[in-house]
Amino acid sequence: MNFIKKYPPSFLLTLYLITTYLPLFGEIDRIASQWITLSVINFITFIYLYFTGSITYKLFNRFTLPYLIFIIACLTSLFIAINPVEGLIEITRHISIFIGLIFFFKLLNSVSNPIKRILNSVFILFILQLLAVTNQLYFDLPPIGLTANKNIVAASISLQLPFIWLFFTRYNNIISKIIALTLLLYTHYLLISIGSKAAILSSSVIVLVYFIVSYLVFKTKSRSHRIYSSIAVIAMILSYLITFNNKNNISQTFNNTINYSNDQGNLDRLRYYRETLEGFIESPLIGNGIGNWKILSIKYDAPFMKNYIVQYHAHNDFLQILVETGIVGFLLYTMFFGQIIFYSIKEFLRRKEFYIALPLLSIFVYLIDANLNFPIARVIMQVNLILVYSFLLYNLNPINEK
């Protein structure tokens, strides 16, 4: 028991962050073991919090409450589900995410200098992702990093990119500045080389939005705020120029990103979106059963199926939740993000701090990916979401105001 009481919360925080970097068990789809790993880490953290007397009602707050009620809505949708077992599997994953979020936030408030610890940890893991992708591109292998495909690793890199900007703005050491700036330049180059449309779109839009906001909001503060955002834009533009000059297939990828109808994958997504809306109309209140879209989609997508390949996901988390849990579940899940965005923008306009602005950009990156892919099914994206959401909650607390 004494050993458990002395168990450092910083170690548990690190465990959460490296969940998707831990060894697999030889399975084809790595998310199976990653969901188990996340559950095990939740259990270990529960033991720690229990023996330190930290398991109280204060673990819950108004920001996490919508997700808790959303899980209840998911349970309700099981009554109409085609396959309730699939629904239970999906619900256990949502429970793991919810528990991971409240535990991670609790641990974040238990360590000394949490911002420094998080930034340093993310910085190291970020470099590992870049090295893995770089190595794969060098040997002409699929650029999937330490994930299952290029879209996932690109989304993960894009989501963590604002933390590198935060690292750049926080540390005044010239060496740290140079390293961070180099990473900013190289990361945009790498994202375009990977060729993920969602990542190119999100990273480009977020940099430009931040650049505009910096000049409008930070005009009464230090000039360094505007300089930092200008450097980010310059780094992105230079990356595009370098990449276009060295990659023959990049212009086509970039063109497909802008012109949606040029790519068959984009057209397929539009078809999935239409089909989810058709499914939603059939059961608008409680949906068709959480985790059951993969079964229900056969009804709508059968004329387009090839070789009996079934699309497990609608490539839009919000539309998939809408068709699976109905309008109630959809509104609760949307509220989970809406609350943190609303209060973050409110506090950002009042305090004008990078510690709020940059993680907020990470939330927008996640939302872009959630509207084009299915990060809700990928552990690496959910761990990133837990990180960003908790980081924002910590900085929204007036006690932690810089």
C-alpha cells in the first residue's frame, strides 16, 4: 500500500500518452490491444486514486457531464439495435475514453508544473512520430508512422502541432527556438508528403486562422505574439514550396484536397453522409443502435459494395453518432465539444494566452478529422483528445491563470 501511495502521477500521465506506442500482441488490427491497454491504464490509475483518497464526486464536472449522459443515451439505443453485442463493445470504448479523461485531468492537477511536463512529453513523442514517418518515406514504405495508416498518423501529427508552437513560444532559449522552428517547417513538408487530405486541410486552415486571430486579438499585447504566428505561416508556405518542387504527386493531392469532386474517396464520403441521414430519418429519436452502423449501412450501400466489403464507418463521427444514437445522443456529443470551445474562446478573449489558444486549435484539428474520417474508433486520436481536453480544462481554471 505504501508503494501505491508513492506511485508518481507523472508516471501515470506518461503511460496515457504512450498508450499507442506500447508493444502489440501480434494482431492484425492494432486497435484491439490498444483499447485493452487504455483500460488497463485506467484500472491502474483507479487503484492509485483510490489508495490516495482521490476518488470523489469532484472527479466529475460540467464539461465531462455531457459525455456521461451521452453514454446513457448509447445504452438506450441498444433497445433498438440490430446487434446489441456490437453496441456493448462500442459503449465500453466510450466508457474507457470518459474514465481516461477524468483520470488524466485529475493527474494533471496532481503534478508540479504540469504544463512543462506535458510539453516536454509531447515534444519527445512528436519527434518519434516524425522519425518513424521519415524512415518509412526514405525506404519507400507506406508512411503510417506508428499507426495503422497514413491518415491516422497525419491527423495525430496535425493535432499535436499546436503544442510544438506552444513549446516554441514558451521557451526563450535560442536552441529550443531553433529546434521548434525547424520542426514546424519540416512537419508541414512531411504532412504534404504523406498526402493526407484532412491533415493538409486542417494544418493549413488552423495556421491561417491563428495568424489572423493573432493580429486582431494580440494587437494590444507583446509584438512577439504576432511574430510567432507570422513565423508559423512562413514555415507552412516554405514547406509547400519545397514539397511542390520535390514531389511529383503532391500537386495532385493538394488539388484533390481543394477540389472535392476530383477524388473517388471524397465522392464515397458524400454517399456515406447521405446514407446516414437516410438511416437517421428512420429512427430520429434514439437512433438505430450504437456501434450498429456497420450492419445498417449494408441496407443502403449494397448497390455500391464490391467484393462484399462493408464500410464500418461513415467517415464522419458526428453523422455516425446521429444515425446510431439519434438526435439526443448527437446533441449530447456535440455539447461535449461545444462547451469547451465556447468557454475556451471566452477565456482566450479575456486573457489572451497561448495556453488556451493553441490547444483550442488542436480541438479544431480533431473536429476537422472527425468530419472527414473516424478518429472516434482510433485509440491514438482519443488519447490525443484526452490530452488536449484536459490541458484546456486545466488552463481554464482561474487558479492556473498565467
